[in-house]
Amino acid sequence: MLYSAYEFQRQLSQPIRHWASALEHISSSPYNPWSGTWLGKSVAASAEIVARLTQNYGKPAFGLATTLIGNETVAVNEEILLRKPFGQLLRFRRDTARRDPKVLVVAPMSGHYATLLRGTVEALLPEHDVHITDWADAREVPLDKGNFDLDDYIDYLIEFCRYLGPDLHVIAVCQPSVPVMAAAALMAEAKDPRQPKSLTLMGGPIDTRVNPTVPNDMAMRNSMMWFRQNVISTVPYNYPGALRRVYPGFLQLTSFISMNLDRHVNSHMRQFEYLIKGDDDNADGHRAFYDEYLSVMDLTAEYYLQTIEVVFKEHLLPRGQWVSRGRKIEPAAIETALLTVEGELDDISGVGQTKAAHALTPNIPGARRVHWEQPRVGHYGIFNGRKWREQIMPRVRDFIRANDAR
């Protein structure tokens, strides 16, 4: 019912979007004598904002066609290495003979597409052979493909690591820090020769009992029955995944926006000013950010609910009580190098939650474990933006290289 109501509202908004787009075009047309006036610019700016807010945003493209290696511009091509029902292993193949450390970036399955990490990949490309987990929108996966839960997520990661071989370095951004640790623990326990050489966990909820944030408090405050009744819905018939039970992306987006509503309102007010002033650079930056931010995907109900229970309510990993498909998760078995990264102002994964991974892995030698807390940066700034490129990524790069030859 919830999803059907959303679809009805989405259809109703389409005439508004078309009307706003037409008004923006007319108001900014060079043939309109009012287009250069404050009134004309105001109408055009308002119409553009309305049109974009009522637009339907599909999966964005990575759009990383080139990278700069030294002083040479090198072509980059996306290559799908493995296809699975709920995700694929994607490689950004650089047109170069240069051999750099092989990296798997594990993107979060938390409402946004893997393209949210475009800036992460872009900064890594000049000095790494980059791969990424490209998760599927659950509403696009037919029911006959089966279910996908947190245990499946772990199994996907193990398969990807084994496919990429023994010289792999894994970077987990946010939510996947937990299943990445689980996958690494299972591979270490089995003495798998293809286990990763290093793990980098960035802004991940390893132990949400430490410095809990608003999302953590919400998970603890509400029962599993509440989540099943209030945030799980059924995919309508107009999608390939019809009748699949999901946590809809539009609900996740609503929760994200509500956490920082003032920030988003102010951002759109500034965009109005940019458009009137003709500040194209800032206006384009706003458009690019919200093109990505407003593009959301559905999660399978079983994955979402199991994650809430295992990670945010029962804290099974830090308590040493997590069993996946009959396999006990033993983080102490991990001996691979470990880097944890946190942001001082992170309001999603609080300071100390990712660092908790070190206490769970006592068998990693001290020389092969590093923790970094980035001053004055929030959750998204850990893996995107200037501070990621200039201060965090170089630390990740140096850590990977220091452990690549081991």
C-alpha cells in the first residue's frame, strides 16, 4: 500500500514537472524580453528547482572515461567481471601497462547506488587497479531470482575476493564494513590463500554501542515488528521485481533528508541565488550533487531487517556471537593489515564505532594496524570531496602500498 501510494504521488507530480520545465524554458529564452530581468531570472530559477525536485532519478552513470597518470591522460573503460542477480563486480580498466595495487571498493547497500562513490573511485584510479561492488536495485530483480540477505552479502564478498585473487586490498565504505569484516574472518579461519592483503574500513558501524547517533538510537528504540510494519513494502506490478518485499529507497531518502532538513533547504536557497547571479560553477555543482543524492534504490526486506537486527540491535559482531549459515564469525582470526578511518563530525557512524574493529582483531601486529580520525569532516566527507582527495586518500594509498608486498 505504501509503495502504491508513492507511485500514485509520483505520477501526479509528472504534470507539475512538465509545466515547470516549460516555464523555465520560456522564462530563460533569449527571445523573451524579460529573460534578462530579475523577475525573469527568478521565475526561471524557481521553475528549474521545482522541475528538479519532481523529477524521477534513475541510476546515474559513473562517467569516469579518463584518469590522469603522471602527466598522461589515460582512457578508462568499465568492465563487468562477474554478474549476479543482486549485484555485479565492476572493474575500471585503465589503458596502461602500469601495474598498481588491486583494490576492491565495497559500496554500501543502503539506499544509494554505487555511483555515490564516484569521487572515491576517481581519486583512487591514478594509482590503483580499481574494482567496485555494483549492487542491484531490488525492485528490478524478479522474484524467481530468490532472496538476498546479509548472509548472501557476505557470500558475494567472499566470491568477489576469491575471483580477484590473493593480491587484493579491500576498502569498505560505511555499512559494508561489518560484512567485510565477517567475510575476512571466515576466509582467515579457513586459511584461504586468496584472502585480502589489507582491509580499510571507513565510517562503518562495527560497534554502534560506541557514541550512538540518531540512526543508531532509532534502531534501538523501535522493535523488529515496528520495522516490519512501518518501513517494509511490496514492489508494485510495474517493475520487474513485482511483489518482492523491500525497504524502498524513497523511505531511506526521506530519512536522510529529515536528519539534515535545514541543510537541504539552505542548499536550494543558495541554488536559487546561484541561478539568478549566473554562477554556473556553483549551480552545476549543486545539480551534480543532487542528481546523485536523489537517485535511490530499494533493498530487499530480508537484507534490511537482518542488518538492523545483527548490526544495530543485537551487536552480534562486537559481542562475538554472530553465526552466519552455521559459521561462527571470529574476527580474532584476521591477521591481515587493518586501517580504520573516521570523521570527527560523522552523524551516521559515530566516532569510535569503526575504530572498535581494532579491539576485535588482536592478532594483527601493531605495525600493520592504523587508525585515522579526520578533523572537521562528516560522513560523506570521509570518502568524497577535497579532504578525501588531499588528506584521506593519500593515507589509504600509502597504507595499501606498505602492505602490498607482504
